[in-house]
Amino acid sequence: MNPAIPTPSSHQQRRGKDTPNSPRAAWRKSSRSGQNGNCAEVAVLAAKVRVRDSKAPDAGHLSFNPQTWTVFVSDVRNGRYDLP
């Protein structure tokens, strides 16, 4: 199992709808996120990784294929997007 692809086993899991006409998705957020709601939530549904704003879950989401998401997460972990 790839650790960059979220699974619905976390206690941070939220149940929500991906879109009004889709099956339910298991949305997760990082255990490092605070309680202020300034975080992204991630879910895997229909072979796509979905990302949405936790403050506005009904405002839509971004979709990525799993390979693209895995590369992005790896780049984040390796500091590629760190500010100087």
C-alpha cells in the first residue's frame, strides 16, 4: 500500500459527498492540522485522489490520478516546495 494514497482508516476520517451525484467518499485530513479549519482534506474515489478545502467542502474539489498525487506528496516531503 502506498502511504501517499489515503485510506479511510484514520480517526480524522470525515464522511462526505464527493459531488451531489456520487457515492460517499471517506475524507481525511492530516493529524498535524489544527482545529481552526485551515487544512485540506483528501479522499480516494473512483481511482482518483480528490482534494478539497475543509472550510468549504461543498465548494468543489481538485482531482488527481494516483501517480501524480504520489509524486506531489513525495516532493512535499522532500522539501521541493519549501519557502526560502
